[in-house]
Amino acid sequence: MLNFTDYIIGQGVDLGDRTLALPLGVSADGRTFYGMDSAGSGFVVTVSPVPEPATYALIAAGLGLLTLRRRVFRCAAIKQ
């Protein structure tokens, strides 16, 4: 079983010198966590999804194909 601190760190959250001791709740969408840290202070952590590099590559490839298609149609229109 994965502990809460390791899970939060795995989501890309930098905790600094804090240790999460008592998670109390999670939002319905699973992106906001709240609870207590080891010093007794409350915390709220919000995790924002970051696209994977493959997503960026797919977007770049799509934009490249759209640009190529536009050039082909522009050249065809000029020849007519």
C-alpha cells in the first residue's frame, strides 16, 4: 500500500521539509487533498494535471500536418 506522502510526491507536488501526517479528505475530482502535517499545521494540496511529452509531440505533429495541408492547397489555388 502506498502512503499518502509518497502518493502526493508522485503527483509532482514539492513538499519541501513538510511531512504529511494525517490526510483528512480528498475532493470528488481527486485533485485537492487536505489534512494535517507532522507539525500540526493544516494543509491543502491541489494537483494540476500536466500533459505528458507524448501529448506535446502529438499536438506538434498535428499542427505540422495542418500547415503542410494549407501550403498544398495554397499552391494548388495559385496554379489555377
